[in-house]
Amino acid sequence: MQILKIKAKEDLKLSALKRGEIHRVQVLVSDNAMGVPWRVPLIIVKGMENGPVLGITAALHGNELNGISTIFKLIKEVNPLKLKGTLVLVPISNVPGYLENKRYFSDNVDLNRIMPGKPIGKTSEIYAHHFVSKIVSKFNYLLDLHTASHGRVNSLYIRADLENEETRNLAYLQNPQIIVQKYDEEGTLRSWANDNNIPAITIEIGNSNAFQHTLIDETLEGILNTMKYLKMIRGKPVNMVDDAVVCDNSYWIYSQRGGIIDVFPNLADVITEGQVIAKVYDVFGQVKEEIKANMSGVVIGKNVSPNCEAGNRVLHLGVSVMCPKPGHIPGNN
Ligand SMILES: [Zn+2]
């Protein structure tokens, strides 16, 4: 297998890649303290005919791994001889974070808060700058694959700006359990992409540090739906959900006391205002705090780590259901 290496001052030219083939590419984005390059691996599926460039990024938080398996499964599904356009798959976006099995970059900065980085700046900013300019700027559409943080669990849910028709359609195409209206938070990859006319959504796939194949297979189906919608492959989108829970917003509920916490609701449960969602015990087993939902909503994610300091995140609650439906999507009955 041949690997194409893109050096520091070289540009990745998608147009120069041979059509009808899968290309493995390493893009040099920056150097570590040994002077050894950090190379971001890309799998580029170049179709026979012209069409959009769909970019899929995973592990921008280095311990959020379900997206890697999703990408590996996707390669097996796509025949470059029958593809229109180009798939650019980035299984490991945050190389140093992945190597240390942690969310952050090597300097403990969250890459997904500093996009698009700076050409001259902190180590994470330089990496982010080259990651965006050499890779993500080539995309026409972006699906950014994430998971819950360590110690928490998530449903399959989408963060997208539902007031924008293009990103709203991308959100519904994924068949998620839950869609949350989120304006683009500054510094995120999604925000940079949408500001630069690359429609982008965030797909949150379950938990960190794991491969969860049921959620991975559901995510894969959503990506294939997206490719059908963009006419990159033949067919109509399937299983478009009418019953996704759509939330206008989401909030974290925090503990006020420290101790040992037990969080009761399951993912995707609907809970009502005033319901007891967790109890914090002291080390002698006595209840110190009963945490109640301060509004009704649906459980997007929750803490599963029993040791709890005062002010820890307990439960991620999606609220309200007043967002618009998708625009017309072929196959969406
Ligand atoms: Zn993440």
C-alpha cells in the first residue's frame, strides 16, 4: 500500500489524485518536541465523476473513538468507481491527544475551542491552523464526529444550527435519537466551517474510549444518507426519523455538594420538572443532596462516574420541541 506524504510547505491537491481509487495520505501539520512531524492520516476516496467533497473528521478530541470505527466501516461501503465527488476521511484529527488517549492537545488546550488556530502562536494553535488550512478548507461539507467526555455517556445526538436549512437537513439525515439546536459556538471546527460556507454539523456518538457498534452502525447509515442526499452515491435516504426529539436548547444540571453520586434516568428518557434525577451520598451512605430537574426535558447525556465533587456535571438535559422540520429531502416521506 502506497502512502502519499504531504510535507510542511506542500499543499494537498485533491484534483491531482487519480479518480476511481482510494488514496492513503499523511499530511504534516506540525512538529513535536523531538522535531518529529505530527502527520494527520487521511483516507481519500476519489470518485470517477465530479461532485462535492464531503469531509468527515473524527477524534478531534483524542479519546473520542467511535468515529474512527465509523470511518473504517464507511470505506468498506463505498466503491470509488461508483462515487461522484470525493470523500475525505480523517480518522484521527488530534494526533497527540490520541497518542496520550486524552481529549486535549499536547499542551492541554481543547482544539475544538481555538479553531482556526494561528500560523504563529501556541503549539495547539499552529496545529489547528495547518489542520484547517491544509485539510478542512478543501471540504464542501463537514460531519464532525465526537462522543461524550470521559466519565459521561451520551445518546446518539446531533448539534446543529436548525435555523439554517442546509445544516438542518444534514441533521435530520443522520436519524439521530435527539437533535439539539446549537448556534455555532465560537472556536469550534463546526463554527469555522459554517462561517466559511462549508455546511457542518457535529455528531455525538455515545461514549469516549470505546467502540459501540450499534451507535456506529446508526451513524454509518446517516453518513450514507448524507451521501445519497448530496448525490454522491445512488439511492434515497432511508429511515429518516420523524420522531427524533428536537430540542431548542440544552443545559447541564450540576451537583452542589460533593460525595458519591448515583444518577438515575437512562439516556433518551423524558423527565419532568421536579423529578429526582440523582442523589449525592456522603461516605457513610447518608443522602446529602437530592438533585431535581429544574425543567422538563430529555436526557441527552449523563455522568456515570460515582465520585463527585461539588459543581460536577450530572445530567445533560435537552429542552423544548419547537424547532422547524427539515426542508424537502427526496425519500423523506
Ligand atoms: Zn468531542
